[in-house]
Amino acid sequence: MLTEYAFWFLTFVALFSAIGMIISKNPVYSVLSLIVTFFAIAGHYFLLNAQFLAAVHIIVYAGAIMVLFLYVIMMLNLNKVDEEKRSVWSKAAAVASFGILLVVISAAIGHGQSQQTAIAAASNFGTTETLGLSLYKDFLIPFEISSVLFLSAMVGAVYLSKKEQYN
Amino acid sequence: MQLLHNITIDHYLYFSVALFCLGIAGILYRRNAIIMFMCVELMLNAVNVALVAFSKLYGQTDAQVFVFFIMVVAAAEVAVGLAILMMLYRNMHTTDTDVLDKLKF
């Protein structure tokens, strides 16, 4: 019963702070709202027995990625309220397409006949041990390749942010 | 079907779809490239929620490993994307996508 309340609480927190991220005029408030959304999603991971994933999610997203966003906003001095001069029609079109897409995908989920029943998971499901075994035994090659991806991303970021005029 | 008390896989799928559509709405609604980038992160996380819910449903950890790789790709993407945005701002002095339209057809 408590988990049910926790589910609804986390869901509403995530959705409302996501809406706040979109409609707030100040980019810093947008970043802070997105951090709240990420914490709510981490709470969902806890409810779904993915404790290690929840910890990694908080460390990577709230700790690294959003701090990077905040630094860039600070360095570019974008933390002022930006006057977006856009017509009401384009915003209305964005909201309408959101609603239509939501209805279409929700109807697709509602009409799907899911035959699968939930499988009782093992007691050590989602712990660091089982996840590490799966990562280093079944997914070793993708794991190694992802290190190359990180290296190339690092080299690319350093190369792109060199102080040099390209035009 | 029940993952938690009275909570089925459908609840998680509807939540995931709502987050994903909010990400798309944000990309269409805002013109600041950094905010649009954050909306892409939101869409990636919506997919992660669905993957973790299915992982619980089937009792397998494979989907959680996929979530790891999505996080890896997201982190690499943020590093490169923010560097591109920094360079754009240095040369064009804006991150407004209504101004940065040289590649527009």
C-alpha cells in the first residue's frame, strides 16, 4: 500500500517538474526542475528493485550531467530571462502535437493485449552483484566498446572547445 | 501483471509515454538550444523507466544493463553537444535556434 502511494507521488513530482522545466523562462530554473525530475525517476528505480541503477542515475545525471549544464549556462551567461518572440500559434501547435502524440501512444498501449504475467524475481535481483556479473559476462564486448566511445567523446569535446575561430 | 501493490506494467508505460511526450513538446515549444538538449535527456530517461519496469516484469537484469549503456551514450552525447553549443555561442553569440538556421532547407 505504501509503495502504491510512493508510485503516485513520484509520478506526479516527475511530471510536474518536467512541465516546469519546459515552461520556466529562466534556464537555471529549468535545470533545477530537471534535477527534481531525475530524483523522482531514481525513486522509481528504487521501487522497481534497481537500487544500484538508482544510485548510478543520481551520480551520473544529477551529479555530472546537470552540473555540466549549469556550468555551461553560467559560462555563456544565459541565466537571464530570455524573451522568446514566438507567435502564439507555434506554441499552440507544440501543445497540440504533444496532446495528439500522447493520445495515440496511450491508445496503442491500452489496446495491446499483454499476456505475460510477472515473474517472481530472485531475491538478489537488481543488486550490484547480479548486475556486475551480467555486465562483465554477457555484455563484456559492448562494455569495452563503450570505453572507446567515451575516449572519442572526450577527444571531440576538447577539440571542439579549443579557442579558435572556424569561420 | 502486478509489479507493485496494484501497480501494473501499464502504469509504468503510461508514465514513460507521458515523460517522452513532454520531452517532444519541450523541443517543439522552446527555442533555446540548451533547453532543447535537456528535453532530449528527458526523453532518454523516459525510455530508461520503461526498460527498468520490463526488467522487473520479466525478472531479468539484461534490461538494466541496457539502461547502463543508454546512460553511457547520454554522458558522451552531453560532453560533445555542450562543446558544440559553446563553440556556436562563441561564434554566433546566441543559442536561439531561430537565429541558427543556416542549415535550414
